[in-house]
Amino acid sequence: MTTPLTLDAVLAKAQTRSFEFPYMLANHVPMVLIALDRLGATPERLDEWYETYRDAHAVPPIAAPVAPINPGNWQEALGDRAREADYRGFFVGEVQRLGIDKAIRAYLPAMTLGIAGSATHPLMRLAYGVLKNDAREVGHALGYWAATYLPLPGPGRFEADTDDPAEVLAGIAEIEGIRDYETETDLLWHNIRAVGALPGFAPVIDRLRFHDNTVRRMTEVSLVAFAFTLDFSALHALTGMHWMRLITPHVDEDKVEPLYRAFWQVIAALIPKIGFPVFPTADQVQEMRERDAPEWPEIKAAAIASYDEHDVSLAFSASEEQKAWGGDRLYRVAAARRLRLID
């Protein structure tokens, strides 16, 4: 008897594959499968998308385990990609033992400063695992985060000096050496690492004063940055704020602000890749917001038909964020621009 094709069946196949493919590029399949399902794709489309992506990128199976990881030694190999199987196995077991919420609360705070690992895609996978309420996916995501852990300068050494998240991003242009830093490859996380190593970057994590509306303002800045640049790196700001919104209910209250600080620090490190954008005026934003754009069903259909993982990611996150933040139609305009449905 043939097993019915379902999201879970396709996801089970995807979970046998490594979280990255050569050369250290993020494997988006597990997250995109969940997003496609939420957008309305059929199980057949999920399977086709998985197989096409797997073959096109030669996504390898998970490498063999190296050595056991346990609650006593789990922090000793953070950032060691060779320990992928060990970390994934450990965290799948821990999430099944503790449950999703308790496992995230127990383990994520110690990995907050490593959020830049694999260009924040462990955050993405964790968010989608939470969204699906899937213990195995959450375990794989925590394992991904641990094995690719990439710390940037820590907080608590400098005074906050602004209430504006956009000012933190704009200030990156003034850091000495920011326009001629060197990195060995064009990998996004290599760029983040190189910018983070500049001496003048250290204060960034502390600059923003947090208030009740700070997260909303970060979300608005991320949306505007992407809508006006359509930049690949800015896309990760918009989608990343969606991922943060999904996981922070599972983080203790006093650990939420440090997580947002660490995330915004990563976005700040991407400003050179975005091209040091000049943020538009309120009138320019409103003009963009009022542009004609297709309705969500057409945008979602275009995303389902696309083989570009970032089309799917952006369309889903934008549609969800519009619902969460008061219906701002700029999300729909931005998604339509990304899907090339409007000029």
C-alpha cells in the first residue's frame, strides 16, 4: 500500500539532508516546505520542490556522528560544523524530552550571541519548527544553530544613544574601515563575521534604547529597507523579524531584548552588502505603500510556482507580517515587487 504524500512525509525526507550544501550555503528546504504548505501548495508540489532543490544544489546527507553530546558538554563544540549530526541528535532528543517551549527556554539564551551563524538561517528553521509545532524540526533547528554558532561582540560595554533602529543601521557607514573590509568569500555570514570584527563595530549591539514600541519600529524599518531596495540582504531583515516574532513567545521575558539586540546587530553588519541605503522620507514610503499591487491570492500563487526559495520565504513572511502588524499594505507591494508582478 502506498504511503499518502503529505507535508510530514516530504519533511521526513528533507530531515535526512545536511543543513548546508557546498560551499556552506543554507539548505532552505525544511523551512520552504512549511511555508509552501501554509501558502496553499499541494503535497505533490512540495515533493517536486524538494527533489528539484536537492538535486540542483547537490544537498548532501548528514555526515556521520563524531562523538556524543550531552547536557554537560553541549557548549564545548559550538560553531563546529563537523558536529552537525551530534548536535542534531542531541537536540532532537532534548526537545522530545522537555517539549518545545521548555527546550527553547533552556538552551536558546546561551546561543543568543551566535545568531549570525549560517546567516540567521538556524533562526529561520527554529521559527518554522515552532510554527508547525514540530518537536523534531525544533530539535534540528537548535542543532543547526549550535553547529554554526557565530558570535559577534557582546552587549553591556557601551551606553545606548538612540531610540531609532534606523539610526543604528545608518551609523554603520561611519565605522572606520567599513568600506574596505576584507572577506575570503562572498558568503553572507562571512561578510557578517568580517564586519563584526572591525573595532568600531563593537558598540552597535548597545546603541538602541528599548521601549514598548521598539520591536514594532524595527519591523517597520526592516519592511521599508526591503521595499525600497529589494536587496537580498534586506530581505533577511523583513523575514527575520517574522521569525523573531514566532520564537520570542518561547523565550523568558528578560532574554527577549538580548535576542533582538543580537539580531539587529546582524542586520547592521549587512548594511555594506545592502549598499549603505539612504532611508526614504515618510512621503516616499506612503507613495510606495499606495502603489497598485495584486491581491494576496495572486502573489501566493506566484510564490508557489517559483523555484526560488527567497520568493517563497518573502511572500509567506510578508503576508503573515501584514496580518500581525495592522494590515500595512506595503508588505503586499514589497512581495509583488519581489515576485516581479509589478515593476
